[in-house]
Amino acid sequence: MGAGIVLQDPASQLVMERVGDDVAFGLENLAWPLGTMRRRVPEALQSVGLAGFEERRSTRLSGGEQQRVAIAGVLAQAPGLLVLDEPTANLDPDGAAVVARILATLRDQRAATIVLVEHRASLAWPLADVVLALDQQGCPIAAGPPADVLRAARALERAGIWLPDDADGSQAPAQADKLGPVSRSHGTLPILELHDVRFAFEGGDPVLREVDLGVSPGDRVALMGPNGSGKTTLLRLAMGLLRPTAGEVQLGSRDPWRLAPAQIARLAGYVVQDPELGFLADTVREEVELGLDAEQLVFAHELCERLALPLESFADRSPYQLSGGEQRRLSLVTGLARRPLLLALDEPTYGQDRRGHEALVAALDELVEQGSAVLAATHDERFAQDATDRRIELAAGWIVGELGPRDGRAEYGIVVAGQGELETS
Amino acid sequence: MTAGILIPDVGPIQRASVLGRVNPLVKLGIALAWLVGMGLTLDVRPPLILTLITLIAGLQLGGIAPTALARRIAPLWLAVLGIVLANLVFSAHNPDPLATELFRMGPLRVTQEAVDAAAGLGARVLSIISVGAVFALTTDATFLIDSLVQLGRVSPRFAYGTLAAYQAVPKLADDLGTLRATRRLRGLREWHPRLIVGMLVRAIRHADQLAIAMDARGFGSGPRSTYRPVRWQPLDAVVAIAALAILVAALVVSR
């Protein structure tokens, strides 16, 4: 009865090329006999809903499937303690839901003690027998059964911790109309236009099909859809990083593919999904100030304050040594600092606690007031609700749904009211 | 995307083929023996014979689709052409007054000796490329690593670490693309030595995470068992003997 650990990034914990071998890897290390392994590997895969995946290549699986392979590899050893470090952070809602279901089954079987480290309270809360809430310094704020911990709701909120049930925001819009209309389209020329855009990688299946999309100054658009539905590809086409296989992309009435770097940087800011891939300098200060003029510098410093990255304490640190949430905010500072006309954001709220979320929404709102447009690929239902008013659903490269502009936004007050009920029940 | 180019897709057909079932260590041994054998002569024929046999074996015994084989080796054949031309033009034989002159182009004199040397070299590179391509297209990475560990006594830490690192290559290639894109979007030119720092950080971080994940699963904690036992089979001996016979025949023919 050892301990097993599942890490955040599914791709970097797979050792073997094939799924079956990877699940068996831990058993080999414990010198299990071959016969037992041959029995145990399919069992473990079955318990995570991947029966028959033994010969599949682990690099070809989706993130959600990879994470389930990692869990199967740990489960195969029948550990007494199972530690999971934000196992759903990199997954889309469907993938996260499957992992949550698996964890719920494991909990019901009482086969192992499960320690789950998680940002998404809505996922973790219903699974927990005991909740331990930590503040930013790692000191406990509250510990105990979930209902007891919820009594400390105020303290939790102060520490920026998400609470359960306010994560999906679905019940919020009911009262939102009193906040007034927030459709802010300025009705001018679109900053970004896609006409019948198709895209496929060479020799591959189409990633985007017949996509038509216009984004005008003041628009706030959420691109939603499962992993692999083409969200990031659409952003990259808009930024001129890819060239459409057919159709036309216009950024500021120009073909972004042909724009010089300096021109494109004035038009658009792109915050990539993995913040580390957006870092170009050795210190946070250099990173923030890279290529900015005097006026942009003032705004960049202000953004640092607002996004909880004060330069007094962060200036000399390496961007690579920040926490995941801090890295995300730093990449947002660099994307927003030029006040570009189009903000293309890929999973902007990844790893953010409540405070990070609120600060980001406020900063985006301010830029939109000044005429910028937001185009954000996101899985985060709450962000879509709070920071955007148009929603484009993508599935397998098609635009399958479009919603908005909506006439209301969620506010936190409503959500907190909802918590009172939870506490008394 | 990039994955297909960097890591050949050894599909089920190739894996089940004769060359796919031969132990990868045997194939490595054959490649080595052929390399040494070709060093015994400067003649152009043995490497050409071996190239031809390798390609036919790859198609017939390895189950490789002709298009897949062509895609893999065509760019390298262009490189061979470059090597041959360079050796032809800059050969030390050309200025030698005793060498047989074939033709002149302005100041350039091309001799029979230069042609022979260039052709011999080109044929050798060609055969190495072909053997390498057929090996890569018929060898399952897991089979290779398991064989190295179980039959070749290679340290598991090295072997499995390599296998895991190899799987990260396409991801790192994508990372490089994103890093360049980021530079462009911030108004900078795409290529800059600083990109290497970003790539190194990524590679080290990946290795670090992987090491944690491997250790967490008890790697290196003591004696291991194996999920895919690998043994020598009669087929290995048959193919090894046939390959040696082909080499000897190719060398004899050229006498």
C-alpha cells in the first residue's frame, strides 16, 4: 500500500509509448509477476473508462484521456493514498466531469485515501469528506467537513478562494437586468473579419470549416467548445500566425499574415494558452516593459498593481519561477499593456482564484470601454458570463451556436446570497 | 502536424510484418555489419546492391507503403546529390595532371578518378539513408527499448528516460512555434537567440516533471519485472544469416 500521485499536466507524466505499457510501468517497478500485470492493467483501464485502450499511443490521446491513463497507472498499484494535484486544470469541462466521476466512484469504494488539490471548488467540494482551505501563504484558514468550512465563507472569499456553486454562474442572470445593458458594440467597422474560413494542417483533417465571424470594437466574444474544436486555431488565424486553407481573414482590414510584427503588435494582443510560451525576458520587469512606449509603460505598471503582481516585489524575479496563476497574470499584463484594438486571449482565467478573476474582468472592461474588442477562447463558464456578451460555440471546427449580445451580466452579490442556502441545508 | 515528420508512424501493418517482428537489435547489428562491409571496398556496386535490396525488403517484408518510403527518403536523396556534386567539383583528383580528364567547363577540370570517388561516396550515403529509413519505418519504439533493456543490458533508467524524452519532441517543436509567434505578436522579429532560453526552460521543466512522475511510480526502487518479455526467436537468426549472405554476395559480385 504505497502512495500514488497524479500531476497537473497529463502529457508530462506519461512514460511509455502505449497506454497498456504506461499503466504497467508502475507495476514493473514493483516487480509484479507478468500474469498479475496482465490481469491488472485491463482492470485499471476499465476503472477509468478506457477499456481496450492498451495498444493506443498515449501521445495521440486527448488531454482528458491522458489524465485518465495517468490515474489508471496509479490505481493499478492499488495505492493506500492517492494524491491528485489539480488533475482537471488542463481539461475541458467534459474531460473534467469524467475525471470527477471517476474520483467519486473511487471515494465511494473507499479503496484509498484521496487527497485532491484543486482550484475548482465546484469540482472538489461535492467529493470531499474533509476540506482544508489554505491562504496564499499556505496557512490553513479553515478545516473540517465541507459544511463547516462553508461557515467561514467570508474568510474564504477574502483569501480569494472559489466557493462551490458559484462557479458555473448559471443561476445568476435572473437579477442581472438591473445592471443595465452592456451591449457595447460601437457599431463601427469590424476589427476582425473571417469570411468562409477553412483550415487544415497539411495532410490532416479540417480543423475549421466555413467559419464566418466579425468582431467590432467594443465586442466581447467568448469562443467556447471542447478541446480540439478549433478555438486556438481560430485565434491563430486571426493573429496571422496561420494562413487559412480557404477563405479570408482580415485584421484591421488587412491580411494579418502579411502584416509586419510592429503593425500587428499595434492592432492585436495575443495571450497564449501556456503563459511560459509567452515569456521573452529574464525578469518580470523586463518582461512587462519590453517594447513599450512611455504611456504604455504607465499603464503596464498600473496593470501589474491591479493584477496582483506589484513590481516592488516581483520586478527582479524570473517569469519562469512564478506560480502558474502569477504567470498567467503576467502574460495578461503583457497582452493588455499596449491597449490593442483586439485582445485575443486563450484560456485567460486558467489557474486564477477569485481575486485574479475579478481584476481581469475589470481590466478588460476598461479596455472595452476605450474601444478594444475581446475574443477569448475559454472553458470557463463564469468568465464567459462576466467578461463577454457574445458566445460562439465551436465543435469539430464548425460554429455550432451563437448567443448574444446578452443584456445582462452576473454579479457576485447574487452568488453569495446563494451560499446562505447551501450553508443551512 | 509536426509529429508525423519527426516520429515515423510505425503502424500495425509494419509491426506485424517480417521486418517488424525481427528483433530491433538484429536489425541494428545488420546495419553495423553492412557499414563495416562497405568499408572494405571503394567500388560503387556493393552499396547500390545493398540499397536496392534494403528498399525491396522494406516494401515486401516490411509492409511499408511506397509513398511513405518515398516521402521519408526523397529529401535525403537530394542531399546525396549535393554531396556527389560537391565531391565531383572539389575533388583532389581534378588538378592532378596524371588523372584521366573527362571534360572541362571553363576553369573546371573533371576527371574519371573524381567521378569514381564521388559515385562511391554517394552510393554509400544512399545505402546508409535507405537502411536507416527502413529501420525507422519498421521498428516499434517500445520493442526497441524493451529489447535494449532485456537483451542488450542497457540501463532501464537510460532507456526509458530516452523513450519518454523522444515522445516530448513533437511537443517541444510546437512550443518553439508558439514562442516565435509570441515574439511576432509583440512587435519583435521571430528569430532571436533568446528563444533557446525559452526552449531550454520548457525541456528542463518537462524532464523534471517526468522524473517526478517516474519516481512517484517507484522507478529505480529495486528489481523490475517486465510487462512485455522479449526473447530471441528463430526468425532473428534467419534474417541475420540472410543479411550476412547478402553482404558477402554483394562484395563478391563487385570483384
